Amino acid sequence: MAEVLQSDFSLLGLEEELTCSICLSTFQCPVTIPCGHNFCQDCLLATWRDTYSCPQCRTHFPTKPELKKNTVLSTVVETFNLRMSQISRATSRRPANISCCIVTGFGSGSPVVLQIF
């Protein structure tokens, strides 16, 4: 169980690296531009109306760069999404642990008993 949790925490750290800085979701059809940054193809095309610059580092490109699908990144994102959906299904089947707190006693000078279970 601890091994699974350790793996899950590693995935959460990876999520930021697999997130498009335009739409803030995991990459959908990731493309790489000449400066080396990656974006969802549709997100990038939506930002490139009149000028062509990197939304992240602002590097300007005189002409529209050829967009190349980053197939390795695409495969990593697919694997990540699959694993996250497996984790989601597994955790939704577990009974939820709900902490409950009861405070008894009131009034000035009265001791208060706090029970947490």
C-alpha cells in the first residue's frame, strides 16, 4: 500500500510537467516549437493570430514555425492519464474516512471535553 501511495505522489509531481501553460490541462496533441516549449496544438494555434511568439518565453518567430507533434510527450501524457483514472477509480471504491468531533460541556468554569474519532 505504501508503495502505491509513493507512486501516486510521484505522479502528482509529474502532472505539472505535463500541463499546457495556456489551458492549464494535461497536453492534448502536444507540439514543440523551435524554442523547445510544448503546448496543445489547438491552444497554440489560438494564440497565433497575427504574430508568432512563444507564450511562455516570448521568443518571437518571424514566420509561422512548423508545428511538430511531440510523440514521446504524447505517449507519456496518455500513460499518465490512464494511471490517474485508475487511481481515481480505486479511491472512489474505498469507503471514505470521515473525522468527527464532538464538544461536550459549556459555561464558564466548566471543563470542555473534546472527542475526536
